[in-house]
Amino acid sequence: MKKHIIGLLVVLLLVAAACGDDDTTTTTAAPGTTAAAATPVEVFSWWTAGGEADGLNAMLAVFEDEYPEYTFENAAVAGGAGTNARAVLATRLAANDPPDSWQGHAGQELIGTYVAADQLEPLNFLFEEEGWLEVMPETLIPLISEGGQIYSVPVNIHRANVMWYNPGVLTANGVEVPGTLEEFFAAAETLQAAGVIPLAMGEAWTSMHLFETVLLGTLGADAYKGLWDGTTDWAGAEVTAAIDNFATMLSYTNNDASTLAWDQAAQLVIDGTAAFTIMGDWAEGYFKAEGLAPVEGFGWAPAPGTDGMFQFLSDSFVLPVGAPNRDGALAWLRICGSKPGQDAFNPIKGSIPARTDGDRALYDEYLQSAMDDWSTDTVVGSLTHGVVANDNWKNEINTAIGLFLDDGDAAAFQAALAAACATAGACG
Ligand code: GAL
């Protein structure tokens, strides 16, 4: 009996995997070649939602044009922020079955996980060959390096602290775009009284994403940075105030948040069911994929209290030790770091190029404003998207947030955050 159930499960999983392939796997032969002649390059990411998947397709078209000898094998695993993909990747790496290249965030996610486990080849030679040190921001290089070795190719810069809104809903309710947390709460009261969900939120990682923007909005850039190097006290009054603000924020979110993916939460804003969502600017890619235009279709502002601050993250791709198709992986990385690759990908993805020489004319109003802010704002790193804390620390914070969402015990939450910093070795 047990065997039958397991057999049935295996069949179901195989069917599901086969169906999933329809959505996420494209293996196309470049014009003038045959699929049999070209070698596949398996690229692993979590870009399957509207906007992000389209951006990936635009970049892979550049790849296939440039390298007809390879076919692009899209091994994307659905799930925002890589929550599912990274678990699948870990299993594959443990089984010594790496894809040819995978997506990883610049910062602690890259250095503290893959580099720490000796899973990556250094790429200094590629940076030299391609002249990338001259065109990648100086501030980004340390976040992808360890001991003088560079370990990934950044393809973009995303902004985490963005508040997106439905302009029609704000106008209909006489609500101005809030700048501070207090203004946001006042706007939320008006909207809630009118039967509109003030703030659309999704599954667990999106609450961490919200929390990091509230930490930044409450503490300011310097004290926020200090959370990650032990100079700001997690047990102190500023963090108490941030937790209080986070609790207030949560009181304005949709009841079904835990069942929604980030793009489904963004959809509530498109539909006008909700007024705001706080999400990285891949939401811009989603809004555009849904046919909305910046300004008329959707509005944006820094997350409350974070004007002048740019909470950043960067998607990058790596060369694993033992890549089955190392030459193909290098070809992919050359496209990831190239101007044509980045300028094909980013305008659709909702990010700005990691390179400093992107063609500004290809980017819309929102993205041009992000380019300006990236060069003038105070830049801080994202927690949820791998910049400031390694996986162990981030997982502890994630557990603490999950408990807080359930029990609302602010004191226990703060104690858990302080303990997580200590365990990570960053505090006291
Ligand atoms: C982030 C990633 C973005 C976007 C987002 C939602 O972690 O950096 O590129 O994909 O997740 O999936």
C-alpha cells in the first residue's frame, strides 16, 4: 500500500515536472544550427514571473545570437527571492550535479555560502579580458570578492525600498503619496475606512522585505548599516521603535498574505483592491509585463521614511567548480557582463545595469529615476536579497519574523533578533 502511494507520488511529481517544463524551460536552437549540433548551457535562476522571465528571455536572445554553438537551457525554479530555487540548488550541489551557471546575490549570499564552500571558480581573468573593472561600480567589486578573487558577474542593480501604488486609488480616496511612516499610517487609515486594503503583502519572504525597509525607514541609513557590523544595538530603543512600526504596517496588510506570491500581491494593486505594495523594483517589470505604463498605470516613491536612501541588491551569475559545460558557462557570463546583454535584460526586468555605461535612453521614467538615485543616494544593502547577512543569520531572522507574525510578541521578537546577531558573531 505504502509502495503504491510512493509510486503515485513519483508519477505525480514527474507529471508536474513535465508540465513545469512547459512554463520554465526553453531549449531553442539558434537560427542556422540544429539542436543536435549545439551544446546546452544550463542556467539556473528563479526568474519565472512576469517581467523577470521576460528579461531573462531578452538576454538569452542576445546569448544565442552571439553564440550559436550553444543552446540555452533555462533551469529556472519558481519562487520569489529564490526561496525554492536555492533549496533545489543546494540539493543539486550536495549531489555534485551543478548547473553550468546560477544566479546568486552579490554580498554575503555569494561570499558566505558558495565561496565559503569552495563551490566557485574565480573570474578575475574574465574581468580582465572583458575590461569589466573599468565599467563596474567600484563599490560592487568588494561584495563579489574574497581574498582578491572575484567570484561572480553582476548583471544588474535592484532597489528594495520602493513603495508602489495605484494612482487612481489614491486620487479616488483623496490620499497624497506618503513620505514618512506617520504619513503612511494616516493614509492607510483613510484607505482602510474606505474599504481598500492599504498595503498588499505576500508570502513569508515578502514580510522580511517589508521589515528591512521599515528598519531603514525608522533607523536611517547609518544606524541601519550598524545593525550588520555590531555598532547598532539590536536590543536598543531604535529597533523597538522599528518593530512597533512594523506591527502597525502589518495591521494594514491583506489577510491572505501568506498564500500570495510577490507578483500576486502586486496584482492586488493593479486591480485596485489594494493601494500600495512595498517591493523591489522587479515589481516594475511585472507591472509593465501586465501592460501598465509608468506614471499613468503605476506610481512609485521610496518606502516610507527612506527618501535619499537606496537599499540595493545585485543579481549576479557564477562559474561553478566542475561546470559540465565550462566554455558554455563562460560564454553566458560574457553576455551577462556585456553592455548589449545588460541593456537587453534590465529595461524589461525593472532593474538598472550593473555597468556604469548603460544606454540611458533605453530605460523608462522609473528606471531613469533609479539610475539617478543610485548615483546620489546613500546606498545600503538588502537583508532579504543577500547583501548584508549570511544565510545562517538571515535564516534566524526569518524564523523570528515568522514567530512574530503568529504571536505578535514584540519583546520576544527583539530578543530573538539580538540573539541572532550574537550567534552570527557580529555583536558583542
Ligand atoms: C530577488 C531577485 C530579483 C527578483 C526577485 C523576485 O531576490 O534579486 O531579481 O527575481 O527576487 O523573484
